[in-house]
Amino acid sequence: MLFRSQITRTGISLLLIYIGFIETSILNDELSSMILGVIGCMSLFVALIRICPLYSACGIDTNPQQQED
């Protein structure tokens, strides 16, 4: 399940990067395209390192294997 989730996040991130930086005519707004591309890059980075800095800063752990009883 974890592997499938990572592939899904990576695919969505690549789609956002494509819409934001490559096919900018979809949104017809340069600023919106740029924001979408940056969000896609940040999501791709988080998907590849498999650690969310925001979750770490807030102390949230969603990994069921590391949770204590």
C-alpha cells in the first residue's frame, strides 16, 4: 500500500509540473501556472525522499510500522 501511495504522489506531482512548466496554455495564466509548477516540484521532492518536513515539524507520524502501542 505504501509503494502505491508513493507512485500516486509522484504521478500527480509530475502532472502538476507538466501543467505548470511545460503545457502552460492549459491555465492561460502565467502566475497560476508557475505556482502549480512549484507545488508540483515540492510534492515530487517530498514523494522522493518519503519524509514530509511539515509533518516532522508538527510531530505527526502516519507510518503504521513506527507507531508505538
